[in-house]
Amino acid sequence: MDADEAFNAVSERLSGDGPPERNLATFLTTSIEPEAHRLYREYLNYNLVDREQYPAIDALLRECVDIIGALWHGDASEVVGSATTGSSEAAMLAGASLLRTWQDRTGDRLTRPNIVMGAGAHACWKKFCRHWGVEARVAPATGDGPALVGSAVERLCDERTIGVVGILGSTLDGRYEPIAEIAERLDQLEEQRGIDVPLHVDAASGGFIAPFLDPELLWDFQIPRVVSINASGHKSGMVLPGLGWLLWRDRSRRRPELGVRINYLGGNDAHYELTFSRSAAPVVIQYYNFVRLGFAGFRAVHARSRSLAQRLATRLQATGRLRVLGDGSELPVVVVTAEPPVDLREVSKRLADIGWSVPVYTFPPKLDDVEVMRIVVRGDLTSEAVENLATAVEEFVSHAN
């Protein structure tokens, strides 16, 4: 088969999938500027891990870590970090560091330890527990939602707890967990019972939003108990899929035994990532975004998304047939539930008929009887599109019977 025929065969095979820009289920970036596309194509075949052969790319990566570390109020002389393929890999690395730290402190390699999280934690944390033999202690969802709260932390932590995972922006309802409150309860736990439990912040969605829109919020390395933070560059960092970031407060928190030294690429640096060969293009685009937008630009993009999300939430609430659980005031995400005769799955189906992909799902236990619909307002969603979407939903729910 010649190249044109092969191209056409693959294109035809994939033609049934809708465009990513119309996918309101995903948090991932679905479009970038033409100039960013040019850089992406140019650096797609550069191996990010081959540091010795591509020292300029390695320097660029390290500068990204410095920029993100400053954004999260880390000590510039202490913070270390890695680019990962996403927040799932970052979670695996962060969890492994918490596990090794606990094992070294206790000298215990036989007891099965645990890690504490809320019902809204991403599935990657349960994957970590499964692959590393750690018990997942999950606080059940409550009437207020799936968020982890301070009282649950005190109840679930014990001498076998390697860490607590706080979520800065749940994918289920778009809300921030109270990171400062969780840290305060852990401080009290150490003071009262002598149990020292570190805190990791999974800021996959909020790590590139809160610093720009919620500067007064206390959640990052300003809190002494926070030992590591991850975020997804391919979400609110506005990079195409394939990039996460993991930063540790200092080198002692990034366990040195997790690094593997190799010399067959020409150097002898330690590699901490779980994956090896991968494209440098996502890191190049992350740096492009920092240069292109700066602090004010990131703030403007995310402020616009939040404003559109809140406008959409207000419209949906005004129908009188939908109840808003996530109003876009934290992550730019709108989450609604409904009572009969409105069927959210039918609404989702009707939206699919006009080209929008919108998910419907249930909350975790003990709110698994609550069915919700979620709309993610990304930077490439226009004001006109939000208006049309709101009008369509209003029409669908008004005719439900």
C-alpha cells in the first residue's frame, strides 16, 4: 500500500470520532496555537531522556521546574522535580517516595502500610496502592460531596500511614479539598499522638489555576507539612496530552534510592521517572506557554474559563429543574444533578446529537445514588459555544415529562 492509501485508510477508520474540542468530558488540553504546533512537530522526535545529546532541552526542563517551584512557593535552592507522562505517573513516584520514607523511618519492610485519601481522589491513587501493596484508606463521600475533610484524616491515620493525599480540584465536582485544614489536623495528630504523617497535594487540575486565580489560598509549599505536589501540564498547563509535573520540597523527600543511573547515553545522571524514552515536545510547549503568556496571561485565560463556567452554572440553576453541585468557582467545571422527570442520561444523549460529548456518572459511596452531569469549560470553549450549550440544555429540560 502506498503512503496516500495508508493515510486514507487510517483516516477513514478514525472518522467516526468527534473532534476533541467538542469533548466537554475531558480536562485535557485539546487545542494550541499554530506557533505551538510548529514547535511541537519540530521537537516530537527529540528524546527528553537523552539529556547529554540535547542539553538545551534538559536546561529548558530544569527551568520549567524552577518556574513551577516558584509558582508553588518552594525554596528555589531546595525544590527538585521531574517531568512525567502525566499525573498518574507522578502519583506513582510520589507514593513510592512516601512509602520508602515510611519504611526507612520505621525500619518495617513486612507490615502493610496505608495511605489516606478522600472519595474524590483520582483512580491513579488506587492503582498505586494495588501495584505497591499499600492499603487505600478512603474516606467515604458525605452529604457535602466526595472531598476529604480534617475530621476524617484524624480518624483514618495511624502509625502505618505513609501519607495523606489532598486533592486541589476534584474531577468529580470541581471543588478544592481544604488542604490547610487537613495539614492542621495532621499537625495536631503529631502533637497529640506522636504520629508524623506527610501530606502530598494532587493538584493535577488546580496546580496551574489556584496560583493565578486564588493567590490567597493556602495549599502549597507554604504549608510545612506538604512534602510534594503534582500537576498536569496537559490540563490547566495548556499542553497537549503527555505531560505531568512532580515537585518535592527538597532532595530528602525525593528518595535517592528511587533514582537509577545509566551511562550508555553518554552521561551518568540519575533518572527518577518510571518511564524512559518519550518525546520532548510537551515540555517544549510548556515552556512556550510560560514565555508566551507569563503570569498575567495564565491568569487571564483561566479567569475567562472560570467566568464562563459560572455563567453556565447560573443558567442551568435557573431552569429550576437542575441543581448545581459544582458552580465553577474553583475549577472551571459545572456539575449538576436533576430530579425526575429530567433524565440526565437523556440530556447527555440529546447533547451528543448536536455534537457535544458530556459525561453522566454517579458519585462514590456513600453518595453513589447521586447521578451527575459534568461540563468542563476549557480555554478553547468560546462564549458563543457556552451560550448555545446553555440554550440547548434549557430546551431539553423544559420539555422533559
